Amino acid sequence: MLAHLFHRIEARLDGRPTLIIVDEGWLALEDASFGAQLREWLKTLRKKNASVVFATQSLADIADSDLAPVLIESCHTRVLLPNARAREPQIQAVYRRFGLSDRQIDILAQATPKRDYYAQTRGGDRLFELGLGPVALAFCAASSSDDQATIARLLEEGGRAGFAGAWLRHRGLPWAADLLPDRPAPSSDFTTP
């Protein structure tokens, strides 16, 4: 199944900018064939104008993986979340393996969860805040199982065209729903592989 999925994804890479998002990356690292494919993608996808977004809750999951060297070398942009335990010796060692200095580890330890993010890029490193307002948070922070069930119900009841307004009302933002234009949502040419 994975081989077929990889083939379908690669067949869609036609030079248009593409992101391949691997969420809960630690699961991918536990599967040898997925790990091998990820290693290849990290080394070759730039030639096809594609990038891999690899997300995991814990750097320790990566540090103990055979893919650690290629992930560290190939991921030129990293976004790290605050970690109050970053100064603990075992966790600090993992951050150091990823090239963070004591100052950077201190920044992560002092940053505010669910507000601050620490970006490492070729152009420099910095702590930043997204500053999302209530409307953006209504959509971006909807990940609980209850949220997903409500989203499915609202889509079933009102379809895609009415979803945004229904969701904003559900989240207690009727003023934002009233600002939406009264026209159907544009269709998407995206199809799942």
C-alpha cells in the first residue's frame, strides 16, 4: 500500500510548488519502507520543486532514528515549540545534537507555550509569535475529536459552500460569519491520490 501511495505522490510532482506533509513523523520513522522513502525525498525533491514538512512532538524521536543525520542536514528550516524542560540534561543533549546553543535552549525553556515559536533558518534564528486572531484560531486550532465530528456534521448539513459561516457561528463568532460573501465557495482541482 505504501509503495502505491509513494508512486501516486511522485506522479503528481510536475514542477508546481508542492509540500508533502508528514505529520506525527515518529510513526513514519518506525516503518522501514517509509523511512527509506523519506530519506530519498529529503535528498531529491528540491529538484522537483517540492519540499517535505516533517512534524513530530519530540526531537528525541528523531535523534534516536537512523534518519537523524539526513533530517538534520536536509531540513534547513526548523520551527521549535517552547519546552519548559529544555534545560534538563537529557533533553538538552537532544537539542545540542540538533545544533542548538545554550542560549537557544534557554529561549525555548522560557518561551510561552501555544504562543511562541522558535524558527531556525539559513537567514538567522528568532523567536516569534503568530498573533492569530479569533477567526484564524477558529479554523487553525480545530483539531480535537469533538471539533472533527462537528466539522463533519456541518459539512453534511450545509455542504462546502455553507461551511465557513456555520463553523464561525458554532465557534461563537457570528459577526465574522456575517462578513462572508453570499456566494458558493470556489471549487478545488485538488484530488487525493
